[in-house]
Amino acid sequence: MESRIERLCVERGLKMTGQRRVVARVLSEAEDHPDVEELYRRASALDQHISIATVYRTVRLFEEHGILERRDFGGGRARYEPTEPGPHYHLIDIATGKVIEFQDPAHEQLMHAVAARLGFDLVSLRLELFGRRRDGSAPPPDRDPPPEPLSDSPEAGRDLRLRDPTKGASR
Amino acid sequence: MESRIERLCVERGLKMTGQRRVVARVLSEAEDHPDVEELYRRASALDQHISIATVYRTVRLFEEHGILERRDFGGGRARYEPTEPGPHYHLIDIATGKVIEFQDPAHEQLMHAVAARLGFDLVSLRLELFGRRRDGSAPPPDRDPPPEPLSDSPEAGRDLRLRDPTKGASR
DNA sequence: ATATTTGCAAAGCGTTTGCACGGTT
DNA sequence: AACCGTGCAAACGCTTTGCAAATAT
């Protein structure tokens, strides 16, 4: 079966190799924001004939073609998610590392206004919220229209930079 | 002469060595958001007896003591600035890499509201604007109350990740 | 048939660290 | 005097890359 992302690749004229197909499929099925190592793990499960170097090359390629978006939630590794139509942002649960997506058009307007006030046209912006689940609030609250799609992902909630005491160094 | 940051160090009981004094002074005098290499360069100009490892250790120490804040404007290297009283954000000129600081209390409220809507207490957030100077707008516009302090800094305006064609790789 | 892609292992970058030495309190 | 900070160079973690073999069009 042809995955959604594979279809995008073909549309954009990318040469489809076996490993690209696998990565495309893994990405199409991802509900979260995996890093390269995680993609490699999932891809390997489907097809042993993939090296991590190829995964790196593939995500870069896909990103350059607008198929994928690279995110940096702190932690030193890039995270990826398929490009979605509208802009959205991320709230990271610092206790679990879970990532919740949300939109906020009002915020966008505000940032355009801020940039304009400073004499700039806003080209892009980066926004991430780090929060702690309110105890007393069951998992995601279920307001009228659900607060927007959500997704989860691994990663210790780290605000600054990594500092993993289980390993030697870090960056 | 004792620099502002040196004073903070003493207040917090840090042992003041020659190299820490120099780094403290460089930071006190910085109007921008230098990375470690730049700090090292400036510190070396004042005192040869400093190694870059010490600069790394010192900024980490200062950061752990709340004297310094680490920033990540993309580009793969951490940038530093002395801790300031209120929170503020950064707009990066993608043409020049210049960094302009701004505040926006309204934005903060909004983000608290967003987090609350999702069932979270906002612990911290990361916000950076990337923009292009409006041609037709002289440098920073001079509205009633000046649009807030500004500062500049090196760095190619790169949104994604580094990709410096003058060097081999990058991350 | 030919230009691209892959795997492997090595290199690169920013950052941290082990160790012996030197300076601070 | 005891401890802590420093310099050097080596190690680290993530990512990119050179090269020869494999593959897509």
C-alpha cells in the first residue's frame, strides 16, 4: 500500500527507493514527533536493510521538499513531523515529555503586530510551551470542540539542554 | 573595577578566580547574545590565561546560579545573556542575524490561557520571532515609548538548522 | 546506461570531562 | 592546608560525509 507521504514524494518527483518508502510509511503512521533514532528503530522493524545514515539523509531530503518539519523541543535531537496544512504549536508536558499540539490564531496576529511595531515582517516563529499537568485535571480536558489534535512522544522534560546523568557527556 | 555580574557572583558565594572575573566582566559589558566561542574570544582579549573549557564551565555555573540565561536561536550553539528582571523575547533579523528584544505581557497571558485550556500550568515557554526588516522602515522605528531595548549579534539568519557551506558538516 | 542512493565507518561540531597542576579561601 | 578551579586533550552525542557497491529510472 502506498502511504500518504510516499504519494507526496512521488508528486515531487523523488526517486523512490525501498528505504525511502519505509521511512515514508513510518512517518505517515506516526502520531507523535519521533527523533531520528526512533524513526530508525521503527523503520528497522519493517525492513532490516536500512542504515541510520539513510534515515538522516531521508529526513533531510523530505524536509527540503516541505514534506517534513523539523522541530527542536530541546534535548539536543531533532524531532520530525509530517507537514500539516495550518501552523500549530506544541505544549510539552515537562513531567512525561508528551507533546500536545494546539493552534492559536490570536497569537499569530499578536506576533505579527509585535514584529510590525518593531519594523519587521514576520517570516516565521518558534513557540513552545512547557507545562505541568494540573492535578485535578484528568488527562486532556474535553471542551466543546476538542482542544485540537494531540500526540505524544518520549523524552525527559528538559527545558534547558540535555543533562542525562546516565551517560557520560551530552551537549 | 568590579563588574555587575562579578558582584552577583560574590553575593551568591561563588569563588572568584581570575578567569571567572574576566568572563563576568565580558558578560557585564555585552550588549548582545554571544555564544561561547565569542565569549572566549572577548575574554582572551582581556586575559590570555583562559581556556575555552573554562568558559564552558563558567557559563554553566553562572546559568545554574541564575546569573545567566542560555538561549537557543537555532544555529546549533548556545547563546548567553545576563538574566534580566522581567521576561522578554527575541526577534531575529533573518538578513543580518541581529537580535531585538521585546516584551509582551499580553502574549504571556494568552499563553497561560492556552495552557490552562489544555489542562496545564505553564511553567516556561520559548518564543522567537524571525523577521525581515521592512524596507521603507529605517532601522528600529521610534514610536512613543521606544519599542524596547535592542541588541545585536552575529549569526547567519537561519531558520531551520545550520547548513554552512563554508565548512564540512554541521549539525 | 547512467546518475542517484546506500551502507559503512570515519569525521565534524559543539560541548563535557578525567586528570594533574595551580590558585583561592 | 584543604579544596576547588583550570588547562589540556580526549571523549561524547548527534549529525554529516567520502567512498565503493547497489539501485532506480
